[in-house]
Amino acid sequence: MTDRYQDINARTVDRWAQEGWEWAVPISRDAYARAKAGAWQMVLTPNKPVPKAWFPPLAGCRVLGLASGGAQQMPIFAALGAVCTVLDYSEKQLESERMVAAREGYDISIVRHDMTKPLPFADEAFDLIFHPVSNCYIEEVRPLWQECCRVLRPGGILLAGMDVGYNYLFDDAETTLTYRLPYNPLKDTALMAKAQANDEGVQFSHTLEEQLGGQLEAGFQLTHLYEDTNGEGRLKEYGVPSFVATRAIKA
């Protein structure tokens, strides 16, 4: 039987984590201590920190880290007094969450779940959802925004980082326009072969219509956004805004 792309992606991220992927390196003891002392920052996209004004008061805040495993953001939320839940489909990313929580002595609810399925939480269960760039690993994003709206209380905040598609246009050297959008390996055998050869999982481009429009359709009000570049490479050198981060409130 053919593997579901979601399971391929979970195994791929597990492998990347074992190989030292930058988004799978847990925060250090010192970083956790600094967060408890009030010195902290988080990212939704590769470079720019999320403005602190985007966050609600975090003491007692019910936070869902959506596809946010790896123990980079959730320990900071815990250090600031939030009531934390993390959902991810990668076992290795969740192992890091368990390790840091045990090391620092805080409680966190850890849930392994495929975010293409309905989220396993009650309506209005959270005050804040923190969703770093990861919806590039799912084919359809609108159903996820609907679920985010459902599990947030009225007035709850969605912070999300998103790839806008430019990364899928170019060759590996980022010098030549090579691929067409939308980028979907499930509908193109050549793209799937490339994904397997390059060990890049199964990734998908998404339009702003899907991502920003989808949030609005789900019942969110967009309050802020900023753009960001890749962390390295030619597109970064040319200042191409490959990512967008948004702050939206459940109406």
C-alpha cells in the first residue's frame, strides 16, 4: 500500500531531526533561564522575531503550539507561565519537547496528531495558537484554519508563519526558474521523484488567497503581518520575501 504523504513527512522530519536540522535543536538551559528572567524572542519564519506586542499576556494563557514541536518555542511559553499544549506529527520533535520539559521541570500536554485531520481538542480550548512555517507540508490549508478557529475562544489569537511559494519556483541553486506553481508532488510524478531523491519530504506551495483568504473565510480578522526572507541562499541575497507571518483574531 502506498504511504500517505503525511506519514512520509513525519518520517522525513524525524530523520532531519536526527541529522541536526536547525528547527529541531531544543533551546538550551541558559535560553530557558533567560526566558524566565524576561529575555526572550520567538520566530514564526526564518529570521524576524515575532513582535512582543503580538502576544497576549502569557501568564495562564492556554497556548497550542501547532506543528511546533522541537522544544524551541514551547519551553519559552512555559517559562512565561503559559499553560502549554504542543501538537506535532514527528515523534522526534515531540521527544525533544518531553526532554526539555523534564529537564526544566514544567508540565506540557504533548499530542502526536496529523494536522490534516480534525484537531483533537474541544471547541474554544485555547487562547493562543502559535503555528510556525509548516503548512507547506500539507496539501490543503483551509480546513486547518477552520479547525484553528473552532478550538480558539472568541477573541483568541492565531500567530502563523507561511511560505508564499517563491521557494518552489527555482532550481536547487536558486538561479533558474524551473518549476510551475502550484507545486504539488501528488499531482506530478516528476516532482515526487525529485522529492524522494532530495529527501525533502512532500511539500506544497500555497497562495496568499489560500493562506490569508482562508483565515478570513474561517472567521479570523487579520490585525498585523510582516514579510521575511529565507535564512540563507540566493533568494535571501536578493531580498526576496519568501515568507509572511500573520496575527489574526477570532471574531
